[in-house]
Amino acid sequence: MNPPLQVTMEDALRRVTTREMNLAAFRDWFGPVIWQIEEGENPNTIDLAYEIAGLLSESDNRHWSEPDLIAQLIRLVSEPTPTVGTRTCG
């Protein structure tokens, strides 16, 4: 059985921020994830996926260096992961 998508994304984030995975490989892995994410997915998983996608897009548009993008991804890794049902709107 495959681990939940959020666990897989968090693992990939950890691997790219610790340089176990290079950024190009992370982008290649993440592309299909964002296109295939389903509405039935945990809302926190969807939020994380879109936050990653936003950072990748912003890094392209602003021409961030790889270290700048990695620093932003590290921020995601270091933030506590909300549990199901704790998401707030507003």
C-alpha cells in the first residue's frame, strides 16, 4: 500500500532540501502530482501541493536562484503540518 500523498510530498521536500534529490528531479516528480491531485484528497495535502506549485512558479517568474528556492522549500518543511480538520478559512 502506498503512503498518503502528503507523506510522500513531505518526504520529497525533505529530500530536496537536504540535497538527497536535486531540484530538477523534484520538479520532474512534482509535475504529475499537481496535475493529478484530486478534490477528494485531504485539504491540507491540497494546500501543500498548491503551496509547492506556487513557489516553483514564483521561482521561475522571479528568476530565483536554486538556493533561494531551496530556502523557501525549507520553510515548508520546517512548518508544523496541520492535522485533518484544523484548516481555517479567512
